[in-house]
Amino acid sequence: MGLHIKKSFKIGDLIKINANKSGPSVTVGGKKAKVTVSKKKVTASLPGTGISYDAKLPTGDKKKSSSAGKKTSSSAKKPASAKKK
């Protein structure tokens, strides 16, 4: 077990700012519906019903490998119609 620290600031009735080890998040909404935005995802929920939807946000990671720039080998299979008889 470790020490966990979480701090919340409420701005009016509908906006709440949360700060913890993983970063800040903003929650907008009330008792019927709310949306939470953090640096990794967006969550929309209906409190008290158990219904929620999470969507991951793009990370902006530029280390993704792309096969678009790769050359194909010359030994690739040819279609059946191109075979010699």
C-alpha cells in the first residue's frame, strides 16, 4: 500500500477540478449527467445508474511504426492469372 493524495476544487455547482498523482481532470455536470476530461480519456456518465462511456484521447506519440513507407519484396506472390502455363 502506498500513500494517495487527491485534492478537489469545486467551482460553482457544475464544475469540479481534481488533482492527483496521475494529473488533473475537470468534471462538468450534476446529479443527472456528467462529463470528465483528463489527459488520457473522456468519460460521460449517468450517476447512480452504472452507465458510463469512456473514450481514450490520442496520445500524440510519434513513435508509431508505419508500413506505408516499406518496400515489398520482389518474391511476392503473383495472382493465379499471371502464372505461366
